[in-house]
Amino acid sequence: MPRNILIASLGDSPVVVTSMYDRLTKIEGLTFDEVVVLYPQGTQDACELVCEAFSELIKEAKLTTRKLCFEDADSWEHTLIFLQALYQLLADYQCANDKVCLSLAGGRKSMAALMAWIVPFFSCIEKLYHILDPDEESFYPMDTFDKMSSERPMEHLRLSCAKLKELTLVGIPFERGLQLDMEERSFLKSALPPKLVHKEYDLIEEDMVRQAIQRGKILSVWVTERVKEQFESYCKASDWKLAKQVRYTFECMRYLSRFQDSASEEVIAYKSKDYKPGKLPIYYFEDDEKMSVFPVFYTLNKDFRVASEDQVDKVVICDLVEAENRDTKPSLKEVVSAPEFSIHPSVKLDKLAYVPHEDPAASILIVPLGEAPMVATQLYTLLKEREKRVIREVVLLYPGQAAVIANGAEIIKKALQEEDCTPCHCLGIPGLRDITSKADCKLYQEWLERVIKAMRGRFPDYKIDLALSGGRKGMTAMTIFAARKMGLQYVYHTVIADKELSEKVEMETAGKRMKGQIPISERSMKERRDRLFLRKYRDDYSQFKLFRVPVTFRPSRQEQDC
């Protein structure tokens, strides 16, 4: 008999999860046979409070918690891990003919985006929900619970029916006609043929998602200082295609399943006093016959060839060896004997330099805006500096009746004019105050599609860079749906990885705060621009993350024939 399942992502507030369940069951009259909570390991304390609050579900064996092996969904690697866990859960429920409701209320917007992104793949998904606290009084973060006495948390974790009715439940609409059939989903789970290594760089994220959907483990990839310097030299050289191919090879090395076919038969036992088991097995990575740069690597905590999947967590790339083909490369004995060879991990893959584009690409930046207007200038700055974009115009889209957001949009418009003389259009959606209903979601998506179409008509040769960041999570979901419908390959997301820095930036640049800061001098206007365009935060610049989330994902006939 089919079961009813609720899958909820958890962030810093356990109340978001408990309130979603209670609102759906006590007010909306739904019943669930199982509740699944997906949580990053950085929210372990919040998950423990959820378990404490759901003691009745635990007694009935109806609560399942799934820990994700990352602190926060603040990078591309962590996004892939979340996607893989969610996809595999849904695949199992689909096979069992169960019915699933998804709650995207908890966690980062990147997690909400992937929940929305995955909807078309599974007909078992019945509903997609978000929940809002209009008064912003009930969804306490963990910091608040930590300050409470041990007796008090429960009254705040399970809200009264009166409080639950005051919350805004948003049923997010989605098009069921986009759902893929079993054959297409089976293709998505199939392994990538090696020759896809040579696909266009703009499609790398799509390939990575396809690999993540496989059931192989995703590893944390690190490089030594030498590899970091080697890769940076490729990025600065004129052969940008080589740099992109090397970066793609690094991305492929996230997947443990790739090593079974791509690790060299040659292996050398490297003796190091820093490696406690004694001798460290080191390999070449040989993923494709056309490779000309071969990574030298090892895995931790154990060697992948003798350990189970659970015992391998990390891959360290020690060197990049150039050769015409795999038959002409030097032996591993020669490589590890070089004085510059090192096994010490230094930099995580997500922190490596960005690969420059062959030519700077002109683009139009479209940003759905919320009460944190700096997301527009943050993305603008990161796209210019890391993706080498030449942004010709910026379009800010937001609820027209939200005065605070409209004020923030005007501040951003003025800042862009003062900074680079970049035209900026502020488009307030008439009749929309917030995204709190299905009708609001549909209206927002219609306007976003209209804006994308208009910009394409005016600038047919420019790229459309669409922001995922900014606005409500309901806007995040509809942004994914609109991007897919309009045929965009990906959307951009930006986060601040460090929590304290994120809170500091939000405090200094929130729309409500800047509303009262009317600059009266050139100096004060410059200070504001220094914050908005990240110059004030140069010492922490590495904490500002930029990554792409792929949108279009139907396999082409050409790929199926590979």
C-alpha cells in the first residue's frame, strides 16, 4: 500500500521543520507514514531538538534523519552531496509507489533550489511547500535555544494551533508535464562515457549533476601547494582550453566510482613519516585517452582499492604531469622522487582559481531581489572578477508593493551608476507585496519569464545571467522553473561561507538599515559602495562563494548514442 512521506530540509531553526509538520497535519489535515529530515552535520544540535520534539514519531518508527557530510550547503561540492542524497531517497520512494511532499523551508537557498530542480524527475512528488512566519517571532535559530533553560525549548518547538494558523503555508505550483519517464531517469543514473570530458566547459555542472545522481560516493578533493601553483599557471597561460580540461578532470575526481576505471594500474608505495600506516599508495588518474595532463593522487582515510566506500573520504592531488599521452608519461617513481613533490593537502578544490573565459562575455544580469539588496552587487562583482563578465545591464525584479525592497533597489541602481555607469532597471511587480500564495508564485514566474524574453529580444548576442540568490525561497523555486522553461543552462548562486561575516554583512547592508543612511558626502557614498562591491571585505574575499546550479537537464539523443 502506498505511503505518504514528508521530506524536509533542516537549517539553523528546528522550529521550521516541526511547524511545517504540525501545520500540515493539525491544520491542513494531512497524514504522514514517515517524516525524513535531511540535515548538514553543522546542524546536529538543531536535529537533536527536532528528534526531541518528535518523540511520538520516534516511538512509532515514523521519523528518519539523514545526516549530510558537510557543515553547510555553501559550495558546489556540498550542493552535489545534498542533491545525491535527495535523489536517491526519491528514487526509492518512486519505486515503492509512495507519495511525497517536499518542504524547502529549512536550510540554504541552494538546498531549496535543488528541491525545486528535482521535482520534474519524479511523479511521486505530490506537493512542494514553503512556510513563512509573517511576524518573524516563532522560527527561533539555535542561538536562541542555546540560551534557554532546559525546560523551555519544547513550548517553542511545537507551536499551538492558534500560532500555526498565523503562519503562512505556501503551496508552490509546478508543472507536472515536465516530469521525466523511467527511461529518462534511468539514463540520468548511467555512468558518463569518458569522451564527455571534452564537452563545452559551460556544461560541466550538468555533467557533474548526472554523475552525482549515480550512487557512488562524493569525495572531498584537495590539492597540494604545488598543484595549486601549476593550475594557476594554466589559468594565466594562453591555452585556456587546457585549463578548463584540467579543471573538469578535477571535478571528475570527486566521484569514488571514477577511480575504479580511471586509476592507473601503476602504483607506487610512497614512504612518508607523515603517513602513519607507513607507505602511501599513489596513482595516476587516467580518465581519457586524449588527456595531456595527468593528476597524481592518493585517497584518505584509506586506499580506495583495498577499502570499503565508507572508509574513503578524501582525494589529494599531489602533482600534474604533462605528457603527449598515457604511454609517454614518466613513471610514478620518477614523479615522487622530484624534490618539489609533496603529499601535503593545502587547498580545497572549491577554492582554486577560476578558469578564465577565452573572451570576456557580455551579459545581462537579472536579480530577483529581497530585503538584502547587496546580493545584486555581490553577484555583479563576483561575475565580473571570477567569470570575467562584461555586464551591460542589470535588471532588479521584486514585489512592487514592498517598500523596503523598492528602496533597496533604488540604492543598488544608484550604486551601479556611480561605480561603473552600468544601467540598472528596477521592475516592481504590480499588485505583489510578497510571495505568500500559489497566485503570487505564478505571477512572479510570469514576470520573470517576461523579463528574460524581453532582454533576449533586446540583446540577442548577450548571455542571460540569472541570480538564484535574493528574495524568498518561493521565488527561488519559481526562478528554477522559469529558467528551465526559458531554456537557460544554469543560474548563479552566491553565499557567504563564514556565518559571522555573513551576519556582519547583512547588518551593514540590509535594505532596512540603508534606508536611513542618506549619504550627505562623497566619503559616505564611497563607504557604501565599498561595502556593496566587496572592497571593504577584501581580507575575507575567499568567503564569498559563487557557483552555478544547472537548470536544463534532458539528455540529448546524441548523448544517448554515446
